[in-house]
Amino acid sequence: MRHLDRVTPRERGLVEALEAGVRWDFIRELELFDRLIAEWPEWVEGYRRAGAIVAIQLGDRARARPYLEKLLS
């Protein structure tokens, strides 16, 4: 992708994660969101997106629960 050097590291990670999702590589997308969450734990959008990937794309609602509970805390 072009011009990724012009965005913040978090935005770059978001673009890479979304690109993985577009390619239907949901495991990789989740790995990238987990990395973003570890780096920026206050970024609630990361928890929402990771929870949605696990619950919807991977079909594991129980595994999605910690991500989604973090949104409510």
C-alpha cells in the first residue's frame, strides 16, 4: 500500500488489519488487532473490532466476550 509512511503507527496497524479482513484472513486480522490493543489499551475501537471478528467471522461468542466486556468497563 502506498503512503503508509504518512500515517501514525496505530493508523498503519489499523490499515494492515483491515486489509487482512478484506482478504478474509480473519486470524491474521485478529492478531493485528490484538497487537494494536496491546500497544494502545485505551483504544476502545480495537476491542470492538476484535470482538466482532471473533464473534461474527470466527463464530466464537464465548471467546469474544472479554473483548466486548472491555468496551463496557
